[in-house]
Amino acid sequence: MAKDKYGYLIAVGIISMFTFHIFENIGMTVGIMPITGIPLPFMSYGGSSLVANMIAIGLLLNIGMRRRKINF
């Protein structure tokens, strides 16, 4: 629901990053994917991963907030 193409592409990239991390981590747990060092978003221990995920969610919220003109 972004108002420009750049915001749309950023949102698609962030959502695909989260989707890939979730499917890869679940696949590692089940045993159908190779074991890598990809953490599960917001669940695995790690400071840099948590900071990167928080920044990504902040970008998504900002894109969603700016889809309309702000009237004061």
C-alpha cells in the first residue's frame, strides 16, 4: 500500500527477507534444509539480528504511515 514504487520495492524486499528466514529456519529444524546460521526473526538469540529486524519493521511502519498525506 505504498504510494510510490521505491517504497513498494523496499516493503517487498523486507517481507521476502522475513519469509525466507522463517522458512529456512523451520526447514533446518525439521531437517529438510541444510543447517545455516540464519536466526529466526525475533526469537533467536543475537543482538545484531534483533537490531536489523527492528529497523526493518520500522521501515515497514514508516512506509505504511506515509501512504496518505499528513493533515495537521
